[in-house]
Amino acid sequence: MSNSDIEKARELLISAKYLVILAGAGLSQESGIPTFRGADGLWRQFRAEELATPYAFQRNPELVWEWYCWRRGIIARAEPNPAHYAIVELEKRYEQFMLITQNVDGLHRKAGSKKFIEIHGCIWESRCVDCHNVSEDRETDYKKIQPCKKCGGRLRPNVVWFGEAIPDMNLRKSIYSVQNCDLMLVVGTSGYVQPAASFPFHAKQNNAKVIDINVEPTPISEIADVFLQGRAGDILPALIKD
Ligand code: OAD
Ligand code: ZN
């Protein structure tokens, strides 16, 4: 990455009218939250099919809750990093803006973001498998997970698992912003999980510009107008500096 790449990205940000940011686990890596893929990724250590599918939960809800409560414990100690705060600042600069995040950690809210779509849900919420009621749930001990307060049904984490669809309203809102933006800023995603992975490609087809920030090249960086290789917590603040 050269200074001229940073300059080019800064110019794209200045001329954009409608900014969409697509965020992935790399954004929270500097807050101490493990990513899914790569050398220290969770999917190296754990099997997704045993922990993050509806079938896994049906077969062994306790194991799934144990894993989610372990992750809650890590996330509970984490604070937003400079990249989260830079995104809050960017939101203030655009009348038309949307943050589409694949992260379930709630750090955007904690940093002060207002306009965001958590397309993979939120780890701090539970949903009843029977009555579908969603409630805030900050429990980090899997042995203390209670039944639904409304109907006594079983609670599950309110996140999207492999093989599940993105909730309709979140998907529609995401697609709307992807189709209408003139600049998409992609940060810390490997570009493997659909549908989010296709958003930068759709944006490009609609003549939007794409900036990608990642510590390593991905399929998204190949089609990006500017690829900024490095850590989100270093690069995002540099992009918004006056
Ligand atoms: P991944 O773990 O697949 O990818 C994280 C990306 O962040 C990688 O491309 C890293 O190179 C990059 N990265 C790591 N540290 C970084 C840093 N400090 N700055 C910038 N980039 C960095 O995470 P996602 O793409 O978000 O889904 O994964 C998508 C989905 O797959 C997740 O939401 C989750 C997972 O299975 C569900 O749980 C449904
Ligand atoms: Zn219920």
C-alpha cells in the first residue's frame, strides 16, 4: 500500500454521496475477538457444523450454548477499537449511509454507530424457538440459560447459522443500500460467506466504487478500485484524518 492509494481512497470518500460500509470479523480482531478464518481463526479450532447450524442445536443445544457463552465472555471484555470509532465518524459525514456488519459482537453500538444492519444477528440476544420472541440476554454461563419468559420454550442465540436465511427485512435493507450506494468500503472480511460476499460485486455492477481494507488479499480486493493492505485500526483512522 502506498501513500497514493490512501490519497485515492480519501478522494473517493470525499466525492461519494452514499456510502455503504461492509464489515467483517477483521474489524474486531484488534479488539481481541478472534476471526473465523486465517491462522488463529475459530474455524481452525472448532467445527462449524457442530456449533453453528440449526441441526447442531437440535442435536446438542447445551454444547452450542457453551460455545456461544464462551464467545460472549471474550466479547464482554472487549472494547471498540479505532476502526469502530472511525466508522462512527464516517456515518456523521454522509446523509446517505449504511453500515452492513457481519459481526455479532455489538461493538458498533458500543462505539456509537446508529445506522447499521447486523445481518448475522447479535450475540447479546436470544430468540425463542417456539414463539420467536427476541430478548436481550447477557448471560455468559451456559448452565444458567433460562427457558423463554413468554412461553417456556427453548431459547437459542439470535444469530444466523450456516444453512439459515438472513431475516427478510435485514436482507432487503442491505440490498437496497448496496444497489443505491456510489461507494462501498469493505473492511476485514474474507469474502467467503454469502450473501455478504457478493455485495461488493453487486455494488460494482451498479457502477459504485469499491475500497477494500484487509491484512491480506481476498476475492474482494481483486475487484476493488483501491485495495489498502493493512490493519483496519491503522488505516481507517488515516482515511478520515483532516
Ligand atoms: P473471516 O474470519 O472469514 O475473515 C476475517 C478477515 O479479516 C480475513 O480476510 C482477514 O485477513 C482479515 N483481518 C484480520 N485481522 C484484520 C485486521 N486487523 N484488519 C483488517 N483485516 C483483518 O470473517 P468474516 O469475513 O467476517 O458467520 O466471516 C464471515 C462470516 O463467517 C461470519 O460472520 C461468521 C463466519 O462463519 C456466521 O457466524 C454466520
Ligand atoms: Zn417463547
